[in-house]
Amino acid sequence: MTETAGGAPLGALSHRNFRLFFFGQAVSLSGTWMQTVAQGWLVLQLTDSPFYVGLVSSVGSLGVLLLTLYAGVVADRVDKRRTVVLTQTLQMLEAFALAGLVWTRTVTVHWVIALAALFGIVNAFDIPTRQSFLVEMVGKEDLLSAIALNSSLFNATRVFGPALAGVLIGAWGVGVCFFLNGVSYLAVIWGLLAMRLPPYVPRPTHESAWVGFQEVVRFIRGDRRIATLVVQTALLSIFGFPFLVMMPVFARDVLRAGASGYGVLMAAVGIGAMLGALMIAVYSRRVPKGRLLIAGGVAFGVLVGLFALSRVFVLSVGLLGLAGCAMIVNNALTNTTLQTLVPDQLRGRVMGFYSFVFVGMAPLGAFQAGVFAEHAGAPTAVAVGGLVSALVVLAAAWRVPELRAT
């Protein structure tokens, strides 16, 4: 089945199913990042308000906050491939709807909020199912490779998608970005349908969803490392990661760089994150994972704070690149640690819990950043978030010393 030794840095690409998924995702994620940039710019044009920029982003993650814990239970009980095909199809239709509203000039911020909420509901089921589906594509021996490659792909498209979106918005407006994102979903849907997988055999279970949820809570609380990483991820999602939500405000009002500059700023984050993920993929068997996870989290908070203080565009781009690298080092190693320690029968539920704190807490983060920026300015909001993030990771390292030895 594989052409490389299990556990090799790029061993996941030796699996045909993962290659189909990987290259389909390369197209689809490029479109997703285009839509992310276009949506932020559209909301700023419609409202001229940092608050609404944060609000739309928070609404887009609200479904994950409310439903992803239940979705993790569902992911352990369903055919994961069929579920991901369904969620990707629904997200494709949402992108086409946005394009239609823009092109017919009927779009309002209320339509954007409604479609963002729909996207978030679908995403609540997509994320834990897709995360736990990785092991079915590559097996446990190449799971770390698959996670690292998936992270590098996510952030490589963060480079291409925003850069292209900046050009397209300037030339033809935001509608074309939404339309091309819709088309891009066809690539990943085709890849999923073309996979060769054994027939799905439902796992018999008589327990309720509530009992299944209680089981995963006991598992997480039973390991101090896992519990600490879950809490740390939640706090970073609330205070650290919302710096991305404020990027349209920095591009237009702080750095005076316009739509094209917005694309460059987002691309800088992606370049740094891509390089960080590739480093983990190549050196995953040599690096001290626990200590690197902590160092990445602290460096991320410090770099975000420095970015908030910068008023020079080139310096801001450089700081964002380094922040992106530090962010993905922390995030990828957190994901890898959780996936490595979890038993197969709990994988979907643990990934649902991880998605809940990683994505589901984002509405709170985006909302607090929007309110803070509205009253104290975007630079102050982002700087405080960076400082809090660094302190959170330092506190985790001090309270749970075994995390450093992981």
C-alpha cells in the first residue's frame, strides 16, 4: 500500500487516497482563503465598521461553538467520507449564493451574516469528521506525516488565495472570489468520490450521545497534558488568533495599504505558517515536541504584539511571517499530540472537542476583538491579545512541567 517506510516525513503521500485528498484540498482551500479575504473586505465596504468585521467572523464560527461537540459524537458513528462529501457540497452552495447576491447587487450585511451562520453550522460537522478521517486514509504509522502535510497545505494556500483575492478584488470585485471558491469545491468532492476504501461497516453502539460525550470528557480530564492543551487552545482562540480578523482594518486604516496590501499581509502569515509546518513534517522525529510547542506559543504572542505596534508596511509583513510560523508550530504540535494520544474509538469525539475550542471559541475572540477595536483601536486590541497569549503559554509550561517532556 505504501512506497515509503511508515513514519517517514512525507510518507502520507505514498497513499493514493491521501494524494487524492491532498491535491483536491489544495484547490479547495485556495478558494476558501479567497472567500475569507473577500468576505472581510465586503463587510468593511458595506458597514465601514470594525465591529461588523468581527461580528461576521464570529457568527461564522458560532455553529462550531454550539454543535461541534455533538458533531464529534456523530463522526464516530457515520461513514466519514459520505459525511465530508455532503458538508463540502453544502459549503459550495453557500459560496455560489454569496456570488449571486453580489452580482445582482442585492447583498446586505444581513445576508452575509445569515450565510456565514449557515456555513458555521455545516463546518461544525465537517471539521471533526474530516480530521478523524485522516487515519482512514493513511493508517496510524503515517498519521503524523498527514497532519503536518495537511497543515502545510492549509498555510500554503493561505499564501496563494489571499494574494490572488487582492488582485481579483481590485480588478473585478469580491463576487468573482466567491464564485471561484464555489467552483474549487468540485476538486475535493471529486477526490473524495475517487478514493478506494473498504465498505463502511457501522460500529454497533447503544449508548446515547450524552454518554458518548461524558466518555470523552473523562478521557480528556484524565491526562493533564491533554487537558492543558485544550484549555491553552481555547484561550489562544479567544485572545491570540483574532489578529487575523482585524487584518482588513490594519490594511486600510493603520498601514494605508488597501486591498492589495491586505492580500500581502494575509499571504505573509501563510508563508510563515507553511514554512513552520514543513519544518515539522521534515524534522518531526527529531525535534523536542513539547518544548517546541511552548516556544512557538510564546513567540507567537510576542510577535503579534510587535506587529500591532508597527506602522511600517514592510516591517509588518516580516513580523506577520514570523508570527505565522510560530502559530503553526504551536497549533500543529498541539493537534499531533492529541491525535497521537487518543484511542481510535474516541478520535471523532476528541477532534470534535478540539474543534470546539480551536474554532468554536473564535466567535468570542472575534467579538471581543471587534468591541475592543471599536473603543480602543485595532492596534491596542491586537497588542493586548498577543500579550495575553504569551502569558497563557508560559503559565501552561509552568503548571504542567510534563508537557515540556512530551
